[in-house]
Amino acid sequence: MIEIDAGPLKTRELNDQLRDMMLAGIQKVVIRNVCGQRYIGTRLYSPDHRKMEIEIFGTPGNDLAAFLYGHRITVHGNAQDGVGNTMDQGEVVVEGRAGDVLGFSMRGGRIFVRDNCGYRTALHMKEYEDKLPVLVIGGTSQDFLGEYMAGGIVILLDLYGKGHKGNFMGTGMHGGAIYLRGVVEKEQVGSQVEISPLDKLDREILDRYVSEFVERFPDLCLSKEEILKDEFVKLAPKSKRPYSKIYAY
Amino acid sequence: MPRIRRELYNKEICACSIFGAMNRDGERFTGKGVMLAIANMHVRGNGLGGGFAAYGIYPEYKDYYAFHLMFTGNSPEAKRSAKVGFDAFLCENFDVVSDEEIPHSDEAVVSDPPLIWRYFVLPRKQGEEALLSDEDYIVKMVMRVNTEIENAHVFSSGKNMGCFKGVGYPEDIGEYFMLDKLYSAYTWTVHGRFPTNTQAWWGGAHPFSLLDTTVVHNGEISSYGTNRWYLEMYGYACTLQTDTEVIAYAADLLMRRQKIPIEIVAKILAPPIWNSIDRMDEKEKKLLTTLRMVYGSLLMNGPFAIIIGQTGKMIGLTDRIRLRPITAATRGEMFYLSSEEASIRLISPKLDSVRTPNGGEPVVCELNNIRTVLE
Amino acid sequence: MKSFVFPEFEITRDEEKCGQCRGCERQCSFGTHTYDPLTDRLISDDYKCAGCQRCVIFCPKDAIVVRPTQSFYRPNASWSREKMDDLKKQAETGGVILTGCGNDKPFRIYWDHIVLNASQVTNPSIDPLREPMELRTFLGAKPDLMDISTTNGDVEIKTEISPNLMVETPILFSAMSYGAISYNAFRSLATAARQSGTFFNTGEGGLPKEMRQEFGKCAIVQVASGRFGIDAEYLNCASAVEIKVGQGAKPGIGGHLPGEKVSLEVAATRMIPVGTDAISPAPHHDIYSIEDLSMLITALKEATNYEKPISVKIAAVHNFAAIGSGIVRAGADIIAIDGLRGGTGAAPKVIRDNVGIPIELAISALDRRLKNEGIRNRCSIIAAGGIRCSADVIKAIALGADAVYIGSAALIAMGCTLCQKCYTGKCNWGICTQDPRLSGRLNVDIASQRLTNLIHAWSHEISEMLGGMGINALESLRGNRDHLRGVGLYEWEMDVLGIKGAGE
């Protein structure tokens, strides 16, 4: 394991170091004193698919894990906007809150956020064959959750009892599923979205990813069973073709 | 048709970083911390503008309006001659108790600074002007200077506060005015700018201000033409080629002249969408419907995050669907607003609370005891 | 509901010539022609005809003529037939009118009001058949000045040059995605680009995995608001990455590839499920402001280890010169600017025909703006949208572009007739379709040869025109408006173009 002190480093210098370490075959890195450096993890593409584990102490800047290609990143603190932008594979764990456009256009991998997240979470998230992005939020999200969502799984656990206050959930949604612990009003969701109770398959999905969430945050001392026994609702698109009827012939 | 008659206003487009820090006990602190914080968002700007607003910096002159002036021109002589023109105007309309060139450091990296001067003044109203309140008189005179006196530009005009701004990165502008050494304020707001043009025009930097209201802004206001047309009906001259100006004037019109509380002002600048209004109870629905009908031309459309500063108050607000970020945080008596959380953490690693307010929801921080600064 | 709309075309068949071979019936995907066994005749339904002329060209007996219908409403300068028919369609469906290809309205085409210079007496013209003529162009950021150190006669460049694209001729293929166009059309463009020493642009539909190795070196890959088919490998296999912000045919709006076009292969390339709508939101939802664009540009540079130039494509709109300046300052290496007449596979007609400004004015205004600000070196300009011939190319360069993108012109080279029915997915020419029966009509070898021929011919014509002006390296013409004059233009138009009037 290697440590980097990010205190004096600018974004590019930090990412230079990370890339060099990946190329040198280092698999685990701890970065301390991170304060606003962007795109951590983005420069780590290698044709031979090397994988690193990166632990971050501090507050990473925007676009953390953008285009991430299979690495694992843990943030001991809050994250800003754009976490997991167009992420392809890998895992991000945020021991705090995340900002806006979390998981934007994400197509694979997992993101776990302990607390709440901002606007436009999981916007245009998509899935393809074995690539299934999963985003689990301990708290809730602000407006425009799952806008244009085309695939993947989003779970909001509302562990801190604030309720889901976000509006415009799933506007333009045409794929994937959002699971919310608690209730949601019809007016909060987009017209393309159906609110339904969970079936057996949904329960299995929840069981699996809530377990993973609980494992990621041992300090919270959560019980999966306690969480799962509460009421959940599912938001899913009414159609895979939301805009098929807006044109003249 | 001669070209001049067409509506050929220029609007600069710019985007940016914003930061604000306030001590609710009214304790004053230097600009050092906010300079560090804004420098941490260096990449959000491009070195073509930075500026600060500081509240509580002139306690010895707190009863006087503090005018900050820029005198521009191609040569030192041109700048001085602009000052001569302005001084004549000032002596006619104000009693000046003190004036001096605003001190600056020659080591800072800034380009082509104008001559920058400050005056502490009281209005000298004559004839029918006696009917105007002091503040209306100041607004009128500021508009006059900015439209009529060539190369002279009032960029700060409130009491016990001041703006400092120019072309450069904000940390360099701070250094130029030595804000980390010479001034202590209970509220600082800061702006780092990313304009899409380079006319090195110091007046185009943020904050924009009128009396003690200052605005720093991130985003582009797509309703600018509509907002401007509306404000010009009320005597506000938009001279700065920048959309942010209209927010400062809208805030002045609504908050000072019409005495509308900030919570309502927020509903004018960033109203809820009709779908949400339709679901409200009758009383609220009526209020919001009426606000939109009356003040529709002041709806600030397009992405924005702003920090409005006023005496004893700092307000953060984003557009109604929060297209621009703002993070609010507290630590003890300190209150922070920032485009990015990391900048707050840089100067206050431990925070009591951190949140990102909803679009259109104002975050208001007021002094615990407003008298600490007024008396 | 009975439709009150006229057919657009009428079909006449010379019964004497017709051999009842039923070729026209097979050629038409719209079902216009049917064989009636009772009478042993072919019957045509004018209502179904797209006017694409496929049947006309492939009729072995030359028996068919397709022309605009002769029926007309009472002539009315305000209510043209098009306006009335569109209105009726909307009254019948309540929908948005879709169309394809570029703006077909009679906006002034400035190319046709600009004339070129030639050398006479004072400066010899050059014959490109005998003398060297250089069209090679580098696209990307250049440093303002070079820092060179000389030690013992050994010269060392200390300035770091950003990555650039090298093209042998200033003509690149514009972004057309696999999905919007067929695999064969897409592959033909790639093949021709490689043969011609230039680049094709993947558009936003991804780059099929099997093409990455073979064609990555001549590919510009696009990152658009839908982020389809994007992973680190896609970004890294290409020579440049282009962020698509806007398109001339539909500035300010998104798009969607209808589910019918999302076949198994298109789905695999875009990495989305088969049959779903592929929706491209209007904005990039991680770009709401210029500093956000800067962030995405840097993110892409990070993702490609600072090894590739990043282009940003915008539509030419009212404030675009200021926006262009911001884009350069945000770190873009190339600005691609797409004018009012740029093509599309599908766009609402009201947007296509009413939004944006002509490319000629845009090129000049952007070039001048960047020069005034002293940042023209920091990026290259690629102009797109309405380039029809080599003269348009050379005029674009003299107005300030570094190179041009051609889209419609390339499609026409492959057989497109601009029938504007691209959005139906039934392209009889096998270009804008995912129906294997139709796309099979486009032979990659032949189509790529036609494209290569086109680039070759235009490049030669450009050389001729350059030589005539006494110039033997293309860079000497870039932004050299002295070689242009306007004919029949208003003063303000020549001001914007930065050119003098003919005879001035």
C-alpha cells in the first residue's frame, strides 16, 4: 500500500501519480488531504484492465470516478458533483453525501452513498447485457431523480427518516427501476412512470443490494432485515418508448 | 435604418465560482480565508475577472456612503482627467468627508488596472431632490455617473461596506487590494470569473452592487433581455454588459424599494413551476399566481447560483431547477456558501452541517444581533 | 380520418416501355408500386412516394418518371402549399412534423455571392499538375510561440505541442452515427477516410468493437448528451474526441433514435437494449455552464491521458462567437461549427427551418473574434453545414476555417437524393436504414470508392483554385479574405464576412 499526500497537488499532478502507480503495478493507494482535486480515477484506463483500490481522505472534487474502468474507490467524507459520470465498471463508496448528477449516464459498476445526494441523480443511467449499474443511497435524493433513466437499479433507503421530498422523479424514464423505502406521491413522479408495489423478483434484487450496502457501512450497524421489512415502492417506466407518439406521420 | 436604432446590446456570457463567508456574531475577519477558498476553485474561472464584497470594513465612516470609483482610459492622463470630471460632479451633489486612492500592491498579477478611488460622502439634495430618500438619491446619482460621465464608474455605493474587483484571478485581485491585510469584514462574498470574452474591463467583474446590495453570480441568464427592459422602466440603467447586473437591480427594486421579504423575492426570481403551483392550497396558489402575473418579467430564467450580500445579511439562491450548484455549511457562528464543498473544507475542515438547498429555495443568514453593525 | 393532404409526387409509367419486371416494386420500401396480376400491370400509389428516385434509376426500361405533383391550391404567397400541407398533417395527428436532411428554405447562400481571386501579371499562378501543392493541415491547439534552445548546433524544442490531427486534405466526414445510418454507410465513410488520409466521425452511436482496431486511427469519436457506446476503450482507440453540444439542423434540442432502428447490432454498439428509444437529451446534463464544459473537456483529456485533441461541436447560433471564445478558453483544441443548412437524420421541421445562422457568416465572425482576442492559435475551426462543392470548401477556408466537415455531400456521393425521409428508416438507397434488405443495397467497396473519388476530385479542384491565386500551401489561404469579394451583398453582410465588394 502506498500513500499520497494530495495537499500540495493540483488535479493533474495527483492523477499523474495515480497513473504512474497503476502502470507500476501498484494495487492499493491511500490519498490523504484531498481537497477539490477532480477526476480521480479517470486516467486509469489500461488496455490490460488493471485494477486499483483507492482510498480517499478529504473532499474529492467534481467528476470523481468519471469514465471509471473497473477500479474501487472509497471516500472517507463527502463527495461533490458528478460522481461516476459515464462510469463503465468498478465501485465507489462514499462515506458521506454526494452532490448533483451522481451516476450520470453510468453503465456499469456500483455506487454506494451513505447519506443524501443532490439533483439529477442517476440521470440517463443505462444498462446493457451483463452491465447493470447499481446505485444505493442511504438517505434520499433531491429533484429529478432518474431523469431519462434507461436502465440500471437505483435504491433510496431513507435511513434517516427525512422522507422522499424530491419532485420530477423519473421524468422521461424508459428503462431500469427505482426502489424507494417509504412512500411517494403520484405528483412527485413523471407521467412516464408507474408506481407499483414490489414483486418477488424485486424483493430479491433489494435483498441483494441492501446486503451489499449494509456491508459497505459497518459503522452504521444496520440490519438488513430491519430495513427490508418496511414498505418499499418501485418506480418503473410505463414504456420503453416514451416519445413514440409525439410526431405527425 | 441606422444601426444604432436596432437593439444591439451586448451581453457577456460568463460562468464562475462563488463563495461567501459570514460570522453571525458580527465578528470581523480578514479576506485571507476567502482568498484561499476561491483559489481552490481556480479551474472554474479563467483569470478574466475576480472580485469581493466586504461588509463592516469602514466602521469609522459607517454613517457615510462609501463610493468606490474606477477611472478608466488609455493613459494615466486619461484616467486622471476622468477623475477630474467626476470630482466636479461629486462636489456639486455631495458633501465629501474623506477621499483617497484605494491602496494596492504593485506585486499582484493583474492587467491594466484603472485608477481606483474611494470617497465617503453624504448626499446634498437640492430643489425637488429633497423629496427623494437618501437612498433613492444615491441610486439616481450612481446611474447618472455610470451613464453620463465618461470613463468614470461607481462600482460600490453602500455604507460600511465595499466592493473590490478587477481583471485577474480572484486571489490576485485580493492580493492587489491587499484584502488579507487591510480589511476586516463580518461578511465576505467572492467571485471567480470565466467570461467568454476578453475585453479587459474591470467594471465587468463581479460583484455587482447598488447601495449595500451586492451580487455574485454563476450562470447565464437567458431572460436577460426581458429583465433588462423591465428594470429600465424603473430607472435602472444597465451599463455593464453583464447579465448579473439585472439581479442586483432587481434585488434593489424588490427588497429596498418595495420592501418585499427575501422569501417572496426568491419566489419572484425563481418561482415554482405551474404544475407545483396548481397543487398548492388556494391561498398560496393565489399568491404565487399573482406574483408570476405581476413580476413575470423578473423571473430569472436559465441557470444561476447567486450570493446576495446586504448589511447584516447573506443570501444564497439558485434557479428554480438548480442548474448551478451551491453548498451551504455552518461551523459555530460561521456560515458558508460555495460552488464547491471542498473550498469550505479547506478553510474549515470540520463543519456542523452541510447541505445543498433546493432550487429556488433561498438560504438566508442574518447577524444574530443586527445592531452590532448598525450602531 | 380521411387525410386532406395531397400526394407530394406523381408517378407516370410509360406502359409501352414497362416490361412488368416488378423491379420498381422490389426497389420501393414505401410500397408505392404494386403488381396487379389481373391486368398484368404495375400500379403506383402517389401518396406513398417519397420522391427518392430509386425506382426511376433502377428501372431497366427507363419507364418511370417521378415529379412533383401538378395539383395545386390557389397560389398564395403567404400560404404556400408546404405550409398548408404541414398544417393539415398536424390537424390530423396532433404531432410534431418530422423531417430529415438540411434546411431547404431559400435563405441566402453566401457561397454563391462570393467570388475568388486569381493571379494576373504581378504574381504568377501555379500549375498544380507540375508544381507542389500542399493541402496538409494540422487540426488542434498550437502554442503562441515556440521556445527553442540551441546547444552546439543541436536544436531542441522546449515547447510542448498539444496533440493534433493531421489531414492530407481539409475535408473530413461529418458526424453520422451508426444507427442513424446503416452499418454499410458507416463503414464506407470509415474506409474512404482511411484511403484519403482524412477522418470520419462516429457521431454519437459508438464505434462497433470490430472496427476499433482497423479504423480507430482515422476516427473522431463523439461524446454526445446520450453518452451511447462510450467507455474508456472507445475514447482511447480514436484519434480525437468530439463533444457534441449542438447540430446545425437542430440547435438547442436533443434527439432520439426510435426503437425500430435499435437493431441487435446498433444496440450492441450503443450498449443499450434492443428496441428501446435511444434518447439524447437536449443538453449534456453535466454541462450547464461554460466551466462545466471545461470540466468535461478536461475529464476527456484525463480519460485519454492527454494524448488526443478534444473538439467541441456547436451549432451556429446568435451568440456563438462569444461562446466559441469561451470554448477555446475552456480548453478545446478544435471547434466544429455547424451552420443553418447542416443535415440530420431526423429533426422537427420547425427547428430545422428556423433556428441558427448560415455557416458562412459564422466562420468569419468566429475567426475574427478569436483573432481579436489573440487566441486563434489555441484552436482549429472546422466548418460544417452546407458545403456542396470544392469552391465552398476553399471559400470557407479563406473566411477563416481550418477545414470542413461534409455530411450531406458524402451521403449524396453514396446515392442519397435528399428526399428527406431519413427519419422513416426506409431509405431505399440503403444509407439511412437498419433494414438489412435495404442496407445490403449499399456495397461498401463501391460506396467507399465513390467517396474516395469525391475527396480526390475536390482536393484536385482546390489545388487548381489555390494555384490560380498563386498560393501553394493551404495555410496561406486560411482567413485570407483578401482573396474573396462579394457580389450582390448588403453592406452589413460584407462587414460580417469581412470581405470587400467585387471591384473594390
